[in-house]
Amino acid sequence: MGCCYSICHKDSDPQDNVPNERTHLLEVPEQHHETPSPTTCASTPPRKPDEQSALNRILHDTATNVIDVGALGPYSLEANAYSERVRAYTARAAAAVLPLPIPAKLIADVPPAASKVILNGPPPDFADKELITNAVKKAAAAISELRVEHHEDLVVPFRVPVA
Amino acid sequence: MEKDLDKVVEEIMLTPNVTGCIFADHQGLCLASKGTAHVDSAGILVAISEQACKLQPNLKPPTVCLETDDKVCLIQRHGTITGGIFKQK
């Protein structure tokens, strides 16, 4: 009978602070009873006034710093302003002294007069010609003698002892 | 295995007034270089020699001589090997 009695008095007991067998041992906030589970609800933390104002401040700062180019609208110069700018820029460009690029010349054309003198000059040394001809002949012979000297085996079997 | 080639190069370098020596194969790969001859010049020396050979294809490869005021570069091909010697005039 005691058990039945406690069920009957369920509604009136939460108003009093008398602890009974129905009193919650842990103080659980009311709203958690309403949400079925924390994972199914949207990820919105409980909005405290500080966070909300901070978010608003960040939003406001970004909005003032952002330049929306698309929303600026068509921009056009007037004819006289355009021509004045052209004049100013060409004057500045003419005044600016650009460093001359250093021409890297390995070979330069000799003027025809000088080239005639050079071409009519003495031919290269015969001794030099002999030198290079003999040298390259000997080198070609030496290179044809190139052989691979076989000292050791390239492929060596791994002798792993089988236990 | 390149001992013979090294001997030839040494012999050439001992010649008076020779400052550099280089040998390359038909594709411009430098096989040996010594002295003032730069390894990277092998390709261009082979190219110069090839173009010179085209002047008279029926004759044997000509000797190319590049002269400055005080130096001279001799290039000659023999078979597939092209050699270059740099020397003082």
C-alpha cells in the first residue's frame, strides 16, 4: 500500500522540497528532458549573450573590411580625365631612364673590310692540324679498346639456411 | 677501363702551349676533358664539327679552327669520336 500511495502523490511532491524516493539525486537541467539525444539536434551551443555579441562584432568587422567588387557598379572615366592620364603617364615613362640591357656578345660580325683581311691572312698552322688529327686518332683507338673488367659476379644468390 | 684514353689525354696536355683537351662521342657525351676545356662544351663542339662536315660531305671530316687574338680551338672528328684541343697561339 505504501508503494501505491507514493505513485498517487507524484504530482504534488515536486512543489515541496521534501526529499523522497522520487527526488533526483543529480540536478539535471529541465531542457535536457525535452531533447531526445544530443547528437540528433543541430550543433548550436547554448547562446550566451557574450558569444552572440562576439559573433556580431566579428560579422560587423568583416563586413566593413570586405570590398564587394561586384556590387560597385560600372566605373568609367570621362574623356578629358582619360586623355589627361594618358598624357601624364607618357610623360612619366619618357622621363624614366631604363637601364640598358647589357648585350651578351660571344660572336660579333666583323665588318667586310676587316673580314677580307682576315680571310686573306695566313691559314692555321699545319702543325696544329697534325696535332689535332693525331690526337683524335689515338683517342678513337683508345676508346675502341674500352672493355668492362669483370672482377666479381654481379648477381649473387642469397644462401639463406632453411631451418 | 679508361686508362688508355687517360694516357692519350695526358700526352696531349704535355704538348707545349696546350691548355685544354676534350673528347666526345657522336651524341655529344663528354668522354674525357682536361684543363681549360669545359665538360659542357662537348655538345657544342660535336655540333660544330657535324655542321662543318656538311660543307663537303664527300671529303673526310675537316678540321675546324676557332681563333681569337691569342688562343685557338681545334676540332676534328675521326669516326664517331670528336676531339677538341685548346691552345695558346
